[in-house]
Amino acid sequence: MYDTIIIGGGPAASSAAIYAARKQLKALIIAQEFGGQSVVSNDIDNWIGDIRISGFELAQKFEKHVKAQSDLEIKEGTRVTEITQVETEHHFPVYQVTTDAGDSFQTKSLILGMGAHRRKLGVPGEHEFNAKGVAYCATCDAPFFGGMKVAVVGGGNAGLESAWDLLAYADEVYLFNRSGELKGDPGAAKRIQAHEKFKGVLYNTVVTEILGDKMMTGVTYKNTETGEESQMELQGLFIEIGSLPNSDMVKDLVDLNDRGEVVIDHKHSKTSAPGIFAAGDITDEAYKQNNISAGDAVKAALSAYEYVSTLHD
Ligand SMILES: Cc1cc2nc3c(=O)[nH]c(=O)nc-3n(C[C@H](O)[C@H](O)[C@H](O)COP(=O)(O)OP(=O)(O)OC[C@H]3O[C@@H](n4cnc5c(N)ncnc54)[C@H](O)[C@@H]3O)c2cc1C
């Protein structure tokens, strides 16, 4: 029986694992891979302690730091496929974690760090030009589009925030919006539309293809009311149509909000289920960032330590 099992290999799970090990919990981390979502970024400029680091190097650092914890057990390259609460003789909930390798482990507590995945447009060229003009995180990548002509897909708050971030760097910013009105905060929309570098919202418009050669060079888009197709030259396209938390597996165990995010108490990173903690992009944390994921995971690990210390047979 483990004191805690940590699931994931991004900043959240990696820092939870390090703290659990430092607290001498009998801990196991199950990571499909180390690094997390920003592994694809060429330059991460806001990871505290490194002025600039690639996502790949950051992933290597997480892995090295986790593997330096001598008593920590690690299952790498393995995916958790099921988590259930099991009946035991103990007077506290016991959780069973099953992996795609067919192994099952029991634990007194769990730290969920499975993160999220960006919702994709699902159009030709999106995969091919990923990180070659196509981007999913303006907070991270807007500075690389200095002086360029770019567009954002999505008129919700994430799309508007991206457009605002891009206006600080790019020369021309457009926004593709599927419906006839922007869904995001009207104040933010007004501020963006008043900016001299903002060149307009294309309403009732969907991007149907991303064009390019070695790098992206433009898009084909369609007006959903008239059916008319047009092309626009662009050097960057930020896709901000939402992010999907990897929470499906725990939907019957813990409370999720209407976006499918695990609801946590932000003081202790506790979920609604006793002994289950969560951190990072899988949660309802407002800001999805590496440093925040790591910090919330520290809270989760310390809370798991306190929780386990209170359990008696
Ligand atoms: C392209 C891009 C660039 C970004 N750049 C920056 C940046 O510059 N700065 C910044 O602060 N933030 C950046 N972000 C945001 C940042 O990456 C996330 O906030 C952060 O990665 C969230 O960390 P996490 O550990 O919660 O989850 P994730 O990073 O999503 O990691 C989840 C981990 O869990 C593993 N996993 C998932 N399911 C299972 C399972 N069932 N079993 C086992 N393992 C599983 C995955 O393999 C992965 O390792 C970027 C995001 C993207 C998409």
C-alpha cells in the first residue's frame, strides 16, 4: 500500500513527486512521459530560475530531478487507465490505480497531475505547421511573432487575451470568430478593437486549412453564412478554442466543473474526495502555467502528507 500515487509527468506531477519523496512518503509516480505540454516550446522565458529554456530541456530537468529522489518509485512510459475506490478492512478510503501495462497499485492518497490537452481545430495543415507558425499559447509564444501578421482563432476570453498579448509584438492582428458575436468579456473586446494594430474580427468565419511550405504562410477560411471561401496571408495563427482537461478517468470520483476541470480547494489543492489532491491544468485553477502547476502541486503533496499522517487503521 502506497502513501501516495502521483499521476503525470509535467510540472505538477514532477514537483508533487519531489515533495512527496522529501517528506519520505511511500510514493509512486506514474508518468506517461516527463515534461508536460510545454515540451513542444522552443523557448520558455518564464520558468523561474532559467532566463530561457526549451521545453525539451525543461522536460529533461524534471526527469532528472524526479529520478534523483532515491526512495521514490517511478513507472515511466506507462499510462494510468483506471482509478477506483476499493473496499478494504481499513477505516479510510483506499484507491486502486491500474495501468495500461496491466499493473494495479493501492494507495492511501492520490495526486492528480494529468494536465490537459489543447482543443485542436482539426483542419489540414494544423499538425504540419505546429510550432512553425501555428501556436496554442500566446502568453508563451507571442514575443516570437514580433513585426508579423498574425491571427487568433476563437473569440472567447482565451482568444481575446491572446489577441491582446499579440498586439504588444505583432504588426497586424486579426481574429476569426465562428459566430456572429464575441463570447469573451466585452471590456476586453473593446480594448482590443480600439488598438491601432488590431485589423478586425472576421465574424461567422471558420478556418478550413492552414497553408505553408516549411513554415505556415496563410490560411483558407470560410464564411459560414455565405459559404464563400477566401485566403489570407499570415505568419502566425494562435488557436484558442479551449483546452480539455484529462479528467475523464476521475469523473465519478471527484467533483468536476462544467468545463470538466477538477474542482480544488485552492488553499490545499484538495478535491471533493478524501485523500485525492490535484494540481495544474487538470484543475479549475484560473491561470494555466508551468510555475503555477508546480506551486499548486507542492500544496497537493504537503496536504497529502498531512492527510496520510492523520490516518489510523
Ligand atoms: C505549446 C504550449 C506552450 C506553453 N508554454 C508555456 C510557457 O512558456 N510557460 C508557461 O508557464 N506555461 C506554458 N504553457 C502552459 C503549461 O505547459 C501548462 O500550464 C503546464 O504544462 C501544466 O502542467 P501539468 O503538469 O498540470 O500538466 P501537463 O503539462 O499537461 O502534463 C501532464 C502530464 O501527465 C501525463 N499524463 C496524462 N495522462 C496520464 C495518464 N493517464 N497516466 C500517466 N500519465 C499521464 C502526460 O504525459 C504529461 O506528462 C504552454 C502550453 C502549451 C500547450
